[in-house]
Amino acid sequence: MIDVSPAERELGTAFLPRFDAQGLLTAIAVDAATKDILMVAFMNAEALEKTRETGLAHFHSRSRGKLWLKGETSGHFLRVEEIRVDCDQDALVMLVRPEGPACHTGAKSCFYRRLEGEGLRTLAD
């Protein structure tokens, strides 16, 4: 990990991603057209590099412990138009063009339910 001051990371112009102890940072995929939050996943350095290199969202699968190209099996790729970095560079927002549902359940977004009392209610598309 690069040793930099908080001011340099928060106010500077250098991209200095701050990965956690597991080597991950949070990545939020947002539909570039609608601004709907589609999914939240994690990236390691390899996933971030592949995303920047290809323009397709890559993530680190914590359950499988390996690189994961979103859409590699479903064909529902996320084409990255822009990557935004939060103030301390430990989270990213990716503005994407989804090529199909973002959620593995087939829902447009992984955030397809709302908490109501002690239960969940499915949102209408």
C-alpha cells in the first residue's frame, strides 16, 4: 500500500485507491441514464485494472476468491462510462450502461425490495 497523507489522498489529483485489509474496495454500479443503483460489489487491484483496460465491469468474487467479469455467464455486461472516486479513495461509483438485468435474480437492480416494518416488499419496475 502506498503511504500518502490524508490530505494528498483527499485533495490531490493522483488516483491512489485505498484497498482494505483484504485488498478490496467497494464498487457501486449506477445506471448512467436513469441514475438507479444497480449493484454493489468489491474490486481488488486486478478487477480495477481489467475494468479500466476493457471498459467492462470486473469485480472480485469474495465467495469464489477470483476475478469475475459481470456478464461472463449471463451476457448482461455493464459497460463503464465513467468512474467516480470518493473523498478518501476507498469506494468507487461506476456510471454504467447495463446490457440486461444487473441482478443475478433477473431483476433490473439488486435493490428490488424495500424494507417495510419487519418485512420486505418487492418494488414495481
